[in-house]
Amino acid sequence: YSYYQGGKPEMAEGAIKAFQEAGGQDAQMQFLLGAILREKKDYKGALAAYRAAIELNPGFAKAQEAAARVCVADLKDFKAGLVHLEQLLEIQPDNTNAPKYLGVCYQNTGQMDRALEMYSKALSLNPKDTDVLFNMAKLYKDNAQYEEALDALEKMKQAAPERPEIQVDAQNRIASITVEAVESLKDKANNKYLDGDLLGARQAYEQVLKLEAEDDQAREELVKVKAQIKAKVAALKRSGDQAQAKGDTSGAIQAWSEALGLEPDDKDVKASMEAQKAKKSDAVKGYIQSGDRELRQGNYEKAKAKYNDAVKVGAPKADMQKKIDAVDAAKASEIASLFTEAEKSESSKRFQDAINTYKQIQYLDSGNEKAKTRIFAIN
């Protein structure tokens, strides 16, 4: 330690090796050796020394952190880095450096959501960490999230106003990303337009102008797209009105929904839509009430017809199926009860009563062979 602190790392390394050759084993000595080898850029040797320190002292948090740093920053072995960082957090859950390095590992192993989560945690601990902001900007840029990338670079500039190298680097990257973003968004807008996705094209051109307000080409294209959207919305409104006039509630709502998808703030369409939805709701409610009434009166087929009518005007099919199943169950129960009654009449030799009861069963179930057979037998 005296040699190392005195600026004589070679002599410190020699002393450690002599200590080891004499049979000495000490986690702190291995940790110091790792630091010396890392300074010499012997990264594999440094990692081996840190791992030896961990083997001697599994709870050695500083050695785990140092090993993770070598894996991530020097060797770019991100999977190995993850192992050391996870072990570090088991020993020291509140370690402030772990989120930053975990973010780098996740970013470089394709786990982008987890990387962002870790970077956000790192920034909550140190909002001015320019390394984290830089990594976030790169992650966003690689995922074509240009606005977020530019925002991260602006924060990077604000975090280090006294460091001209960071200011220049961030500004250069902002300029580069802006150019890339504008070209990418223009391509996206054009593809959306060719695919008939006018709303997607409009949104892409609006993003272009947000980044580059003086882009005349994008402005002209946006005007053209907006005009086409306006014409399409007008056509959909007419289609919805025509469907409403014909009593086609579902068709009207579908057309107006498409119109609102293009122009969410169209008050006329919103009003028509709400009115039609209310009318539709009333119609559904009316059919259900009629079905319930027919069921209570034992008019099973009429009840089922009303529930099916409710589906046609927008009632949830699954809910109406439950009601139809209840109708079938009630019908089956009544038929069973009528068979019991008819059989009692037969056993009492009240044959006409039995025939009348079997005919009731046939009224409820015209294809009931058992009722038909019994009537024939009695006659």
C-alpha cells in the first residue's frame, strides 16, 4: 500500500507477488493488484485479480463493483458485467453506481426497456450524470425516438455548462440527429401517405416541422395531407348521416368513428356520435326488457328473438347468449314438469288431460318425439 500510494505501482505489484509466493492470501491485496493491472491496461489480469478477491471475500462489494466496471467499460463483456452487478446489488442494494452500469449492460444486450428503467434510476440519484444522458440519447436515437434523444442531449449540455468539450460534442450530435430525424420522418410520412394512412403522414410531417420549422417541402406536403384528411372526414360524415337516415345504427357509428380517428376534435361528429350511441343504448335496453317480459310469460322463442334483436343493435353477444341459455334452461325445465304432469294423468286414466299436456309440450318443442309417441299410444 505504501508503494502504491507513493506512486510506485511496479514496486507495489512486486511486493504483492512476493506476498503471494510466500503463501499469503488476502482479498485486499488482490483488489489492489486489480487496480494496478487496470492502470496498466491489463484488463483481463485486472478482472482475474478482482475475481480472486471476491472468491476470498464473497461480500466484498468494492471488488464486485470494480469487476463489473472492467467488464462493462474495458472488456465490453456485458453479460459478465450483469453477473457482477446482480451480485453487487445482493450485497449492497442501495449502491448508487449499479443502475448506471446495469443500464449499459441492458442496452448492449437488447433489453431496451430495462436499460431505460436503470438510466432513469441513475438520473434520480445524479441528474447531472452526463454519461447516463449520453447513453440515453444513443438508445433513443437507435430506436428512432428522435425527440427524446434530442431532449437527453439538451439535458447533457445543461448538466455541464463549465465543460466546453461536452457542449461541443452534444451540440454536434444534436445537429446530426436533427438531420437524420428529418430525413427519417420524411420517409415515414411518404410511406404512410402511399399506404393511405393520412393521419400517420400528417403526424410525421408535423414532427418534421417541429424539428426543422423552415422545411418548406414538409410544410407543403402537410397542407396537401390536411386537405385530403378534411375531404375524407366530410365523406365519412355524409356516409354516417346516410346510414343514420336508413336506421343503420352500427354503420353510422362506424363511419363517424373513422371520421373522429382523423379529426378527433370535430364537434359535429362527436355530437352525432353521442346521440346515436344514446339511441342505440335505448334500443338495446328496450329489446332486453321485451325479451325478459316474454321469458316471464313463457314465450321462449319470442324471448330469444328479442335477445337476438338486441345483438343486432349493439348488445354484447356474450351477454345475450347467457340470456338465451337461460331461456333454453327455463324451457327445458317446463317441458320436464309437463311430462311429469302428463304421466300422472295417464296413470289416473285421465287420457284427455294427458293428451292436452303432451300437446302443450309439442307447442313448446314441435319436434319432441316422445310427446308425439305418447299421444299416438293414448289414442
